[in-house]
Amino acid sequence: MGTSKRERQKANRQQRLIEQAREERSATVKRNVVRWGLAAVLGLGAVVLIAWIGGAFSGDGDDAVEDGPPLTVPTLTVPTDTTPAVTYPVPPKPEVELPAVEPTDLVITDLTVGEGPEAEAGDTVLVHYVGVLSSDGTEFDNSYDRGSPFPVTLGRGSVIQGWDEGLIGVQAGGQRQLDIPADLAYGDTGSGDIIGPGDAISFVVDVLEVTKADG
């Protein structure tokens, strides 16, 4: 039995709808592919841009500024003094000859005269000494047994007045005895366990060096 004209038209419309649907699906797929491709390109570009910016700031890129040499701060150094220290042999500890009577004034006796400049107020003298009571010779102090000389700057009141006055004029290598009344020593108070109030004292002093105040 033959197909009617109406049926053929209906079949043709159905065929066109099917083809139209296929074309729309194909166009949709193409649009999606383009969108996905563009998104991928943009994403890759963003990654590259971020990596480039990070490299530029971290100095890892080819155009990064190279670090200069490390900054070194010079340290202040003091030249080492290679001048050998002057050492003096310790002279034998002398005996102190007691005065016939206890002194009421300062008595200065040069046992050995030294050489070189004479000590004045403000000068520094380096000495060894032994000190005893003028009355009976009881020893109360000496530097010989310690092995260390004693520096004194004259005229500053750092020692008893009998020394400040009695060592004026000494010279290096000299030996001087000082018989000192109490008022130029420790007065009415005394000092330590041996020197009592009002005691006169006597010293023998070996002068090792005189250093002038002006150099």
C-alpha cells in the first residue's frame, strides 16, 4: 500500500527536527570546547605570571639583581705592645739601723746615692721597702718577701706624709732611710696590730726607678 503525501510530509518534518537537534548539539559542544580551551589558556597564563612575579621578588629569575659582596665592618684593633716589660731583680732585704732616740722630726739618711733625675712632687718612684718600729725594730711590713715593688706618686697623699716628703730627691739605684715621727706617720690612731698610737717608724727604701711626671 503506498505512502500518502501527508505521511511523507510528516516524515520529512521529523527528519529535519532530528537534523536540527544534531546541529544544535554539535554547536553546543563546539562552544563548550572553546570555553574550556580559553579557560585553560587563561589559567596557564595566570600560573606563569604568578611564577614570574615570585621569581622577580625572590631573585630567582634571570633578571634578578645579583647580591653584592657581603658587607664587612672593620673592627677597631689596638696594636699589640711588643715592648718587653722591664723587670727588676729583688734586692736583698736590708737591716734597719734604729735611731738612738725616737725621732720627733723627719730624718732623711741616704745610705746609697743613686743616679739620674731626682724625684719631685708629681713624679712616680718604684721602690722596695722594709718598715719597723723605731723603738725596738719590730717589723710591720716589707715588699721584698712579696717580690713586688711598690709604685708611689709623690705629693698626692696616697702614702703617709713622711714618705711624700722623705722620698723627694731620691734617684734610681739609691737607698734611703727614713725615720718618721708619729705625726708624719699614723699619729694617735696607729695602724694594724703592730703600730700603736704615737709610734715613730723607720724605713729603708731601695729606689728602682724614677718616672718624671712630664714623661
